[in-house]
Amino acid sequence: MAITDAAVADELGHTTEGSIDYRGNAAVRFSSGGWKSASLIIGVEMAERFAYYGISSNLIMYLTGPLGESTATAAANVNAWIGTVSFLPLLGGFIADSFFGRVRTILISSCLYILGLGLVTFSAMISSHHCEDQSQRVSCASQLQVIIFFSSLYLVAISQGGYKPCIKVFGADQFDGNDQEEAKAKSSFFNWLMFGNCISILITRLVSTYIQENLSWSLGFGIPSVSMVLALFVFLLGTKSYRFSTTREGKKNPFARISRVFMEALKNRRQPDLDIANPNVTFLLLTHQSSKQFRFLDKAAISCKLAEIEEAKAVLRLVPIWMTCLVYTTVCAQSPTLFTKQGATMDRSIPSGLLVPAATLQCFINISIVISIPIYDRLLVPIARSFTQNPSGITMLQRIGTGIFLSILAMVVAALVETKRLQTARDNFTIPMSVWWLVPQYFICGISDVFTMVGLQEFFYDQIPSELRSVGMALNLSIYGAGNFISSFMISVIDKVTSKSGQTSWFHNDLNQGHLDYFYWLLACFSSIGLASYLWFAKSYVYNRPNTT
């Protein structure tokens, strides 16, 4: 009977091409996938983001507190770790697309994730157990504690490498791009995924950071561990409703296909342009929309299919966009590090007598996103659509560029606020300046994320060949990794240069004697140059699909 139902569904056009259900049958549109399954994935992502930001949001305060590191060293370590977290998905995406598949990779990574978070919690318990005088924690971090902490932290990074590139792609795979309504829903999926994540991050930044600084670091790390267990449970809960993508039989490994194109083009590099055995191929290359770019790859047409060449070109076209977005992610790297240390020097008291943890201010990024996404999705997109006739309102590259511009504005505001903070600090040991002065720079960063972060997710999902979408999402994440490494490198170099000959470092442990404002102005200048480069490459970009604008 099940076979008959599937056959009827196929006859009516209710099956989805390239997808199967949990039994291995062709996925039926009305009983699998769609928003029902995608909503579960959003719930899984919310629980995972709660876990991740429960560790990362206040990490710099843990390193400069219980582990006793300097501000510059701690900021560099945080940036290096976040960079590793964001770069490892390239390896995870490769493994998922070539060997294990997305679901199996998600399950293995989730188990490693839970183990890593559990060990982070255990390392904090060692500190709590051995430090009877809590005010002296800085001096009692043992070598064993430090080794366990950083080892478990990088185990979390490894697990993120497999988890992150697969879960978002798996969520988007719940929609059929060949169906008009589901294709439109897929575009909204990334917006609402971001919305749900920000709600979760907002909660963890309010709850976890307060618990960590006022109650117990071990409890503050333990709660995220439980959240990741919940994420795995919710993911397994939806198994029967998911659509699972399939690879067409007879197709080579996508990496092998693309590599072969580059190798054949290199081998035939001395051949005259378009001196190809098949004249029909020459005609197709001349008339194809994207053949004007990367013409050197056309020489692979002697032994490679035209589709394979265009697949390789599609990957190569992403490189300039990837590189020019690094300035944006370098700016993003400041909010969990220097922005947080900046806030720790200011008046954080509120009328109730409580002291607001500096890391809690990162909540304003999430508040900004939660407010902005519905406005963007329900108001700005329909208005823009009426002018551009584009289903998404504006193009993906226009959306990304808008966010990069806003990130420059955030750095300018941060520099101006820091200048005022330093002027206030000159004559006062305790700075009588409210921490709420930092809210505008956080808020602008959030609006910037709505444009660029979501735009990059959709761009790398849409423009990468379909069989490499896990790698496409990994490429998106790797931009943030590279940005964090660049930030870490810049901080380390500038700290050494500015502290030579007894001079005061820009990142002095007492920020009242440092010059974060100079660093923020430097980032604003670099970002402006990066935006100009981005606009130049974006103007000449040829989209991978004719219907994408």
C-alpha cells in the first residue's frame, strides 16, 4: 500500500526530486520536509547556539579572571579559537559531502560536542574545588586545569567543524527549490533561522554570563552542556519527517570533478584559445553567459564536460567575494573581546543594585537582529520587490554590501565612544561613564549582521554546486574564521610594536592607559578599503543560476 501511495504521489507531482524519506522512498511533499521539519532544525540550532555562546560570550573574562591571562593574550586566544571554530567546517564539509553524508556527520559531531562541553565544565570544577578564596582565583589555576580547559575547548572546535556546515544545509534541504512556493520559503528560512538563533543567544548572554560572574563558572558552563544534549534529542525527534538529499548515481565525487577541470586546464594551457576538438563545444563556450570569465578553464573542454567546467567556474567566482568580506568579519571579532573588556571598565550598576556583566551587552546585537529581521523580511523586502521585481527584494550581493557599510559605521561609533571614555578616565580613577554608551555600536553591529551574515549564508548556499553545499556553508563560516585570525594577528603585532621601548601598548591591561580608539579607527580605514574592493568585484560577478539576481 505504501508503494501505491508513493506512486500516486509521484503521478500527481507531489514527490520531491533528489530527496528521500527515512524509509528510503521518494519524499512526498505534503508528508515530509517543509516548515514542519525546518522548524525542528531551527529549534536544534537554537539549543546549539545557546550552548556555543554560553561558552564563547564570556570567554575573555574567564581567561583574564580564573586563568589569569593578560588582556592582549586573552583577546588573541579567543580570536584564535573562534577562528579555528570557523575554519574547521571546511574539513567537516568535505568529509560530509564526500564520505559520511550530512546526517551521520551531524550525529557524530553532536556527540563530540557534548563531550567537549562536559570537559570544559569539569575543568572549571577543578578551579572551584581548589580555590577556597574565590577572590584569589587568578593565582590558583593549575597547569592541569589549563591543559584540560584548552584541550576541551578545541574539542568543541573540532565538533563544530562537522556540525555547522551540515545543520544549516540540512535545514534548507527541507524545501524543494523546484517548487515555486517552497523556493520562496527557502529564502525566508535563513532569515528565520537567524531570528531563532538570536533569541537563543540573547537568553544565554543574559543567563549564562550572570551565572558565570556572580554564582559559579562551573554551573555557567554546565548549563550549555545540557542545552547541547537537548539539541541532539530534538534533532532525533524529527527523523521520520525529514527529507534526506540523495546523490545521483553515476556521478563522480564533486571534488574529483572540479579538481580534474583545473588539472586538465593546466595540462592544456599551451593550447590556443578555443582550439578544441569538438566545434559544438566551442560554440557553447562562446554563447554561454559565464564563459567570458576564467576563460583559461575552457581549455579543459577537450576532455571535460561543459557542465563540469561551469561548476569549477562557479567555485572560483566565490573567491573574490570571500576575500573582500574578511574586513567585515574582522570587525565582528571585536564584540566578544575588546568591546567586552571596554565595558568592564565602565559604570555597570543599575538601580536595583546589581552589576551588569560586561558580556551581557552583547545581547544588544541580538535584540537589534530580533527587531530588524521581521522589519526586513515583512516590510523592506516587499517594498524593494515592487521596484526591482526580484523575489528577494534586493540581490544577495547588495544585501552583503549594505552590511559591510554598516560595520564601518559601527567602528566609527566605537572609536568616538572610546575617545570620550578615555577623556573621562584621565581625571578619574573610576570612570563615571555609563556602560550604556556602548549600546549604539552593538546595535549597529546587529543590523549589519541582518544584512551581511544572512546574505552570506544564502549566497554560499545558492551559488555553490548543489553537491557541495556543505562545503559552501563551510566557506561562509571560514570567512569568520579568517576574520578572527586576522584580528588575533593584528592585536598581537600592534601590542608588540606599541609597547616597545617602554611605551604604553594600545591594549594595555589597564585600558584607561591604552588606545583602543586608535585600533577602531584603523579597522574603520581597512574596512573602507575592503568595501571599495568588494563593490568592484560584486559589480562584475556573474550569478551561477540565470534566475538568480
